[in-house]
Amino acid sequence: MRLIDKISAKKLKDLYWQRKMSSPEISKAYHCFPEAIRDLLRKYGIRIRTKSKARRLFYNINVPKKELKKLYLEKKISSVEIARKFKCSTGLIGNRLKEYKIPIRTIQEALSLSNTPKYPRDNFSGNLEEKSYLIGFRRGDLYARQARSRTITIFMSSSKESQFKLFENLFSRYGHI
């Protein structure tokens, strides 16, 4: 009688689900092929792990709820960066967020966190006189467009040095010239 024929459904379930052994590990212990173990699992009606669960066990990827919550909600770290930290896929992080019922960011929240400017910026001062001057200057001599969610690009076409200096003085405090 082969060793594999001696495995009961209870024993196999214990090895596979409680002890978290893989089918190749069980097959080594019973001197058979992993396929034979998987066939036996099916025969006994024991649910086979998904590839992602098997991978997590094999690579010992554990993403604790408390730590994920802290990184994602408190420190505002992106799921891509969290995945890098845990050496796993972003899909696994997304699944854990759903599984742990951690609220997923809206697109606007994610963009505002990921759209970090290359150069330092300041918000508009709120001075109405300055605002009216900037609007007038823009309507007469400038072209403006929204490049990203938090970026406005302003163009000027002039060969006059004084015009360039004025542009630089007006806009340099708000971003890169």
C-alpha cells in the first residue's frame, strides 16, 4: 500500500489548512507528486487555496490591519509605496484594504497626495488688488491652461526684457518660472 493511500481526509485537511503546508510539502512527506495531493484534496472536497493565498503563504507576506491602517490613513502613504514596503503586489494591498474595511481614497484625494510639485509653490495671497492686476495682465499678454489638478501653466510670448521681468516678479512667488 502506498503512503498516499493512508492519508485520511481529516489528516489532509489538517496539513493543508491548519498547518498551512503546501501540496509540494505534503507530497514530499508522502513520497508522491504534488498533483496527486491536489487530486486527493479535490476527491475529499477540500477547498484548494487560490494562487494569491498560496503565494502569500510561500513568501510569508503578512500585512497587519493595524499597520496598514496607520500607513494608509494616518501617514497617507500610497498603496504602491505600501506594496513596495511589504514586497507584494498593489492588488494584494487593495484586497487587504477592502478586507479590513479601510476606506479607499477618492481619485481627488489620491491625486492631491500623488501630485507633488517638482518646485516649491505658494498659494495666492488673497489680495484683491493683486488679483485684478494678474487677471488683467493675463487677459492682455498671457496664455493660461490647467496642466494637472493643481497646476496651472502660464505662457508668454514676448521678446521684451521688461515684460519678462514683470512676469517673473508677478509669478515667481507662486511657482517655478
